[in-house]
Amino acid sequence: MVPLNLPKAPDMELNLPIMRLGLSCFGFSIPGSVTQHCADREPQPEPRRPIDTHALIRAAAKKHGVPAAFVKSIVAAESNFDCDAVSPKGAIGLMQLMPATAEEYGADPSIPEENVDAGTHYLRVLMDKYRKHPNSLKRVIAAYNAGPGRVDRYRGVPPFRETRAYVVRVLSLLRRYEKDSG
């Protein structure tokens, strides 16, 4: 076995996040000082239990009377089913809730169950608000992305490239998920 001799400047501490791998199969060994450094590190939090995202979506959809395929299309467009997603604008979780929206619905957006429930509840509110308007589904999707104030101001989907692309993407995903479930 060939020892791995790493050069070290006298005034620099070697601070590498090294995982304990079986490097001996490559002919390397890790000096004791490096493995000791790793052993001294604080333990990492236990990984979160696996989340059945589709079960969360079905439960919230049923509770709030929103089609599950619609909720699933929003989750896919917003976070690609990543519970830990955080946008540059500060939206959090599966349904990318802004902290103020999550608070309005009494949810902790970092808890997947609460995130999906609050996001689905918000979709229901938007569906009720726009149900009598032409192109109501497009308005709901646009309002979820850009906010209902902007949808109201423009009397429909706002002229923002991001919002228009988002509406097209969600509708495409919705058609796919409706076909899959039908």
C-alpha cells in the first residue's frame, strides 16, 4: 500500500472534508492525522425520513378539492419534487412557498407535509377567485407564479416572459399527469 503524502505548509492546517472511503483498492492510504481530524468533526444531523411526495399531493388535493394532477404539475414546475428546494427569491420547498404565504396559511414551508397542504390550499383559494373568469386555469397558474395582484392588474396572464413560460410548462405537465392517471 502506498501512503498518500500530502504537502502541508507549516502555517496551514489541512482541513479537508474527507469521507472514509476504501482508498486502499486504489493503492492509497489516508494519513492518521487526516482521519483523526474527520473523527473530531461534529456529527451530521440524521437524514430526513423518505417522503412519499405523491401521497402528500393526493392527501392535500383531496382535502382541498383540487385535482391531484394539477397539484403535481405545480410541484413539478416549482421544485421538480425536491423537498429542500430554495429559490433565489426565497421560495421554499416542494411548492416553493414564499415565507409570507406559508405564514398566512399557518405552515412551516420547510416541512413537506405543511408545504404541500398550504400550497394546495392556496391553489384552492386562487381557483375560487378566478372560477368565473375566462381562461380561469391560466389565471390560477399565473397568479401562483406572479401573484394575484399582477393577474388582476393585467386582467389575465401578465406579459412577463417567466410567467408566460411557467403557464405553458404547468399546462403541459398537467396534460401529461392527467393522461397518466386516466
